[in-house]
Amino acid sequence: MKNAIFPMFFCMAIATSCTKSSTEDSGTGNVTIVAAATVPPATRTALATNFSGASEIEWQRHSSSSFEAQFNYNHQRHSARFDDNGRQSSHIIQCTDGPVPQVVLEAFRQRFTADYVYEWKLRNDGTWKAHFMRGTIKYEATYSATGTLIKFELA
């Protein structure tokens, strides 16, 4: 029995090492996708200072004074939360194997304009899978490397 407990614990630790849960302030799953121009200058400056060279930035409003940026940085997808004054309150490196291509991000946003993406995954077959929230329901969308939607389903 002891021999079975350690592998089971190890597998559970590995499985929970990548975040897949929403980090909403209110727990309702309500997030608003916003244009960078609507994000306070201090908040945009904090992102540019803390993550110089970040690209493919998507801004989301979580509350009246909380913004989250999802972006590519150092060949990984990141998420960082800031307040209106530019104070950073969290930073997560999302579990992906590289930056999400711009064409994939644009294709996703054209179809799912206001949905909260909590994780992007590069699959072995070269496709990208977005794990996202629509309200309190989790969905997945799989895209080719060229931005073609392949599959859309409940998570």
C-alpha cells in the first residue's frame, strides 16, 4: 500500500502544478475584454516595465480597479494582474510550450470576443487549444497554427 501512495501523490502534485482555475475577484466568472487604450496609463507602464518585450497583449477588466494582462514573454504565455495605479498583485506563467502565434490569437478574438482565456496549450500535433470561460462555463477551442478553428466544445 505504501508503494502505491507515493506515485499517486506525485501524480496529483504534477496534475495540479498548472493553474486551470479562474482567478475572478467576485467568483462569478464575469470578465470584460478591454482595449489597451482604456487601461490606465500607470497599469500599462507597469506591464511594460516589469515585462519589457511582452507581445500579443490582451487586457481584461476584472473589477472597477483590477486589470489582467495575458501576453507572450520569454517564449511563454503569461498572465499578470494590476490595479489602476500599476501595482502588480499576481503573475502566472501559463502552461504552454511557446508563445501563442498572433494569427491564432486574432482568430480566437474574432470568434470569442469577450471570453476569458485562462490557458493556452500547444498540442503535440502542432495545434493550439484555448481553455476559456464564458460566464461560469468552461470551454475549449482548438486552432491550427494558421488560425483555423478545428474544434469547439465544453471542457
